Amino acid sequence: MNYRQARWERETDDGETVAEPLLSEKGTETVTHEASSLPDDLTRDELTLPELSEPEVAGHYTRLSQMTYSIEHGPYPLGSCTMKYNPKFTEDVAAIDDGAIHPDRPDEFAQGTLELLYGLQAFLADVGGMDEVTLQPPAGAAGEFTGLQVAKAYHRANGEHEQRREVVVPASAHGTNFATAALAGYDVVEFPAGEDGRVNVEALEDAVGDATAALMLTNPNTIGLFERDIEEIADLVHDAGGLLYYDGANLNALLGRARPGDMGFDIMHYNVHKTFASPHGGGGPGAGPIGVVDDLAAFLPDPHVRETDDGEYELYEPENSFGKVHGFHGNWLVLLKTYAYISRLGDSGLKDTSAMAVLNANYLASQLDLEIPYGPFHHEFVASAGDTDAAEFAKGMLDEGVHPPTTKWPAIVDEALMTEPTEALSKDQLDLLADAFAAAGQKSDEELAAAPETTAAARIDQTSAARNPRLSWRDLEVADD
Amino acid sequence: MSFDIPDDLYYTESHEWLAESDGTVRIGISDFAQDELGDIVFVELPAEGDDLDVGDAFATVESIKAVSDVYAPISGTVTAANDALLDAPEAINEDPYGDGWLLELDGDLTDDLLDADDYAAQIE
């Protein structure tokens, strides 16, 4: 594909050329306000803010969007991130006036909201094979944390909390698993993968014991392989008195076909931003529901939604709830998008999703001239850039008008290119992506070092950005002084 | 590529260096280690008075490529930490055996440390 990204440049008063100046660099205005009932030491009388007309602001953000790359532009195959296209109707649904309810509205006047939340709890429980689902956690990582808090509350109720100090995590797990376990106050026990890229049951036997609170696992795993020994693994953990935790990162591969609950998992989180078309992070509101088996339901966070005997819906505090992770209706509009997406697709649509996700990954892989050491894989695969630095290979792909895959992770594959096209790509887009891989593969080291040449920004100075982060336009003013 | 490995220092397999003077042992990471990590952007150090055992992860060094723990090669009590690194972590890249030192311990060198020749052989 011939590709050249827009780049809007402007010369500053100092004669410097900058790409699309910040709003604050184009115009500011100082507003004053003197009358305030708050104490003087808590208030200020004037404030300088960017001040521009609406067309200037609209133009600014449109130009920024032209100078960047998003899922709206084309393929975005970041492996394990499941960057699928979110259909626009979910935004329409979340924008309806009736969705804008006050968090503290009494239950009797929020029946529609509660009914949808209750319905979503049931949808997700069905998808995961879980008995009860909470929608409270405000992000995937918060879901993981909530899951381990439930596990902890369960062990505490059984008088085993002091004894069970460890969470077992495979070496190839997502970084969040280690972080979650540490943040929840557990010691992390890591165990290596077997030669075939799956959990080595013997290595796991050594890692699991009386001190195990939980094993965190994702299936299919990080390199897209199904953990065939999952039942044996579940027995091993359960016999040791531990709980089995499912990381929902790769649920897209299983939708409608296999359920974590049926495999023996006790707790799982759902990455609704990966699997069910709510927006990916960026600091905005998210949701990370978790599902649990019956034995753990009483420990879920407060509040939870239930149906009363007379067909109404209400919030209540589960009997042995470990406490709060959020509050009110959770991030309700995100959850509403999830509900809308699941409703639109239905059982057969969800089943098609996983089929297409797996088919697309396997078709794309078949078109690449790169080694893919582990298989058979499902919704994603990890190719090797061979003798080429994977990050440089990715830079080479940028000039082809696509986003590159995840690079250099997991470490089990040398110079890893972790690729997940998702079900959303057509064959034409997959071919485009395959061409981009081929083009990068044909470039010399010198050509890769010069790439990208067609993007608005070339090599970002990551070092300066990390050492001197400027997180607000105010920092820029300070930096200029 | 060749790396600077001063003869008068001791080394570990995990790429720390040690220098002893007047009963104080100064510790940092080697030229090879800083090169492997790439541009270092953040450092976390222990506090003065912390007691370290051999093998304790006593510092975290974060580069644009990776976050790595630094392990105590010997036991001892921290007598000084190089707090200048908190604002200028690039000193580890620019001068790993000088301004890029991490901390000083009140402790003794042990027999299992590597000399410059052994360490050079290890990273070859």
C-alpha cells in the first residue's frame, strides 16, 4: 500500500517548526473571579486557560487524528491486546438520554439500569460458565485485583489466610498477573513453561502446595496455545486447597465454544474492552467484571445487583463481601456498551466471533514468511523476526500503513512479533497486513534503521520522554521559562 | 564491542561491581549491564540504615527497554545511597563506575566474587 501520513506543521515566533501546536500555544485568556465562599488559601482569583473558537478546536483535534494511527485507520494487530474494531452502534446506545442517571438515584427509580446490569451479570456468567458475576471493578486490572481479594476473603473465612501466602503465575503470563498478586499482598511464585510452550505440569507440581492461594492462568495462553492439561492442572490446584483464576485476556478465542468454568476455573475476569467492544484504556472509564463459582459468591464486592421475589431489581451487600472496589452502578455506560454488543451478536454471533478470530490468525500466519515456533495456535500467534531486531522490524511495517504487532514479548520466542488480527479484519485487510510483514522482511538493516519515513512522527525520543515527562500544558510553560 | 572492566574492582555474575575502601564497599552496575539495559530513566534505591542480605533485590533500575532488580552481592548495612541518581539516572549510562554508583555498604567482600578477568570471560 502507498501510504503517507498527514503532518501539519507551523513555524513558531522563534522560527522553530513544530507539528500542530498545542491549544495553549495558539491562544490563552485569563479569567478572573473574586467572589467565592471558600477560604482564601484554597482559592485563586485568576486562571489562564486555552481560549479558541470552536472551529479552531475542531480543526486542532482533527489534525491530531490525522497525524496518528488508530483502529479507525486500519489493521492494529497488537497481540494479546485484542484491538478489535468497536462497532459504532454501541456508542449510540451509550449516548441515549435515559442512560444519564445520577449514581445515587434510589433503586426504585433506576429499575431500567438495574435490570440491564442484572441481565449483563447473567450474560457474562453464561459466557464464562460462572455462577455469579460482579460488574463493579472499573478496569481489567481492577478486576484481577478484585478476584484475588475474593480469593483472600474465601481463604480467610476458612481460617487458611495466614497459611496461603503465595500466588502461582506462569513465566509467560501477562505482567498484570504479577502486579496484581503483589498488590494484593501475595508472594509471587513463577514457574517456567514446558518445551511445547504450555504449562509444564511437573514444574507446576513443584510450585503448588499448602501455601498456594491461587494459580493465575490464561487459556489459550500467551502464545495462542490451548492448555490441553487444564483439567489436570485444575485438580492439582484444587487438591492443594488453592483456587484457579482465569485471566480473561484471551477469552475472544473461546467465545461460545468453551467456558473457563467448565475447565475448573473458580474466578475469572472479563476484559470487556478486549472481548465485548468497550473502549480500550487511555485512562478513561473502563470495566473489568469478574465471575466466580457459587462457593465464592458471598465474598463479592458491595454493591451487587439481584432480582427480588416480586420481580424488582435492587442493589445489596453480599453476605461476606470483602468491601468496595468502586460503587453505585459501576461504570455503567461502559457496561451498557457491553450489554448492547452481546445482545446484538447473540449466541450465534459470539460463536462466529471466536471462529473468525481463530481463522483470521491462522490465515494471516499462513501468508507470512516468518518462523512461528509454537502451534497449533488459536486467535494469535508469535512469529520470530529471526536475526532482525523485532522493534526495528515493526518500524519497517509502519511505512506500509499498518500498526505493527506487539514486539519482544513473550520472551519464549526470540525477537517476538506477537500478532492478533482479531475477527474484525476482512481477507483484504489481512492480505494488506501480510504485505506489510513481507515488505518489512525485505528491508535491509540500514533501511529499517531509517524507517519510518512516511509517518507524521518518526523515531520518538523515548528516553527524554521518560526522563522529563511533561504531563500538562502547564509543564511546557514552566519548561520554557 | 568491548566494555570497560576496571582491574581494581570486583564483579558478580549478575553484573554488579564492588569497590572497597576503608571498610566501606561501594556497589554499582557494570558497563556491560548499563549497555544491555539501554537508556536508564528511573532508579529506586534503598534507604540509609537498611540491612541487606546476599541476594536481596536492593534497587530497581528502569530503562526504556526493561525494569531490572539489582541484587546485593554481599551482606551489610547501607551507609549511603546515591540519591543524585533519582534526578539524573543517566549517570549510570554515562559513568557506571563513577557518578553512576548506587550505594555504599558497611560490609565485607567475600571469596566468591569475580575479578576483572573472570568477569570479562563471562560476558564474552
